Amino acid sequence: NIDLTVLDFLDDALDEITVTYENADTAPVAVTPTKRSFFGKKRADATIIDAHTHVVPAWYKALVPVTGGNPTPDWDIDTYLSFMASEGIAHSVFSFSAPGANVFQGSQGLTVAMARLMNEQAAAYARAYPSKLSFYAVVPLPYTTEAIIEATYALDHLGAAGIFLTSNFEGVYLGNAQLKPFFDAMNKRSTKTIFYIHPSAPYVKVSNKLVEANPTPYPTGNIEFFFETARTLMDLTLTQTIHNFTNINYIIPHVGGAFPACIDRILKSAPAIYDSSLAIYRTRFWWDSAGPTYFHQVSGLLAFGIPASQLLFGTDYPYAPSFTQAGSLAAVLASTVVTAEQKTLLFTTNPTNLFGSKISS
């Protein structure tokens, strides 16, 4: 009984969903001459699974013209599939990006409606190209009852591969007791639920209004997103949320952002959970490569004994500009901190093991 008519852009979104189904996988993806010159030569050896990538239908960009302090990029399905082909990506697991369904902060009705509409749109892309695309569903947190309903619908009826969670929901971080019923419900599912934790803008309340709390003149997405990942993982750890709900797996972007640099500082002050926390980071956390993370940054994560079985590949397309993609992929391929065999794990084996039947190949 979700009232989607509260969204005044509903017709535009429904038109995009309809067109997506009408154009469903009618022909093999080809790289046109224009796209070939932009992205590079099409690769025939597509085996990579991209665990961190995004969709930006035009109706969503109109609502969110700025993301993390930067202009929200243009996107369309044909260019997206051509990008995949050019990078050797066989399958992508995508999501909407931050702020997810929380475009209308403080409005429960609008947030619930947004989540349903976004998930129907995401499901349309995945159903139209099932061999190439799967998706993470958004949920209308901090409204826990409605978020449980939406997650259950998306996982059981729309075929979502996992759940997209931002680092905070309207200033509420993921270890907050307010969200415990949601974690409990997902933990009780018969199979492990995958939570994909994505950074978002930090907020503080001033005179009962949410105000973005980036203290620097630099775009939030460039630097502050890394610290948001650290904040929410610290919260999940110190509240022992990750210890108490053991039927949940986590995907952490950007090889953990700023979190690896903080782990010892945080956990040496909580020695009772030091070893158990590291064990969770090594077994139920997966760490994606999105961004220029394999030039040097990944070494800080691996220093904590994270095994190669927990590494994933991600592009962050289209928010990471196309001109950076080849360099980021090349850095993974050239990395000396992971072996050739481990790179095969990262690109293909690990995501296949993590997602299992949740994604098609």
C-alpha cells in the first residue's frame, strides 16, 4: 500500500521503466565507433565482475543534480553496457548512489515511495539484461518497519542481490540502536544477506534541521566519503553490531576508505573485541577496489591480514570519471601486493562465491 503518487516525477520514472522493459536485451552490446574511441577497444575476454557501480536514470539526476559536492554524472544504459564491454566486465552489480532513497529528508512517506520506485527501476534494468546486470536494493531507513518491508520485497520478489546502505541515514549511523530491528530482521533470513555499505554526506542537527557537516572547502565525495566509511565501520564495530548479527555479509568500498588507518586506534581501546573484530573483517567483510586504490592504498588494508579471498573489483562508474577507469584497472593488474592467481580471485572467483545464485552469468 505504498502511495507512489506523492512523487510528482512519477510519470517520468514510469516512462523510463517501461522503455527499459521494451528494449530488453534485444541485441548483443556493440561498441560504436564513437564509444570505441571514448572507451577504447572492446575486449572479447570479458570475465570481470564489477561489484561497485551505479545507475543514474535521467529522472533521478534531475532530483539529485549534485552528489558529494560534484555534479551528478550523465548516464544511459547503452553507454553503460558499452563501458562494461570495453573494460572486460562480464557482469555488474549496481546500485543507485548516495543519498539513495533519502532525497526528501525528514519525510517518511516520500522516502518510502522513493525506495519502492528506485527498486522497481533497478529491477527493470537487471531483468532487461539478466546476464549482464544485478542490483542492490535501497531501503527507506531510518524508518525500520518500512525498511524491513522494502528489503523483503526487493530480495524475495524483485531478485535483488543485496541491500545498499549508506554510511548514515539522516545522521543515524549504522550501529545506532534505532536500526537494530532492521539488522535483526535481515539476520533472521534463511540465507546470508549482503549489505553494501556506501559512504554518504555527514550531517548534524542544528535547530532540528539536518545540515551537511563537511568541515572543508573540498567536495564531500572527494575526501569526506572516506572518513564516512571509517565512522560507520567504527560504529558497527564498537556497538558489536557485526558481532551480534552473524548472518550478514558486508561489502566495503574503496578498500575501506580511511578505516584501515583507524583500526588499531579504535580497537586497541576495546581489547575485548580486538581479535574477534579482525576475524570478522577477514571473513564476513569484502573490500572492493573502486577508485585509484591499488596504487598504494590497498597495502594498508592487507597489513591487517585480510586474505585475497575477501577482495573484489569495483569501478564506481559513472561517478568515477571514465578517463580514470583504465588507470585504476591497470593499477590492479600491475599490483605487486597481490599475485596473478589472487587477481583472478578478485576479478571473478570471489564475487562468484559471495553472490552465488544471486547473480546470473
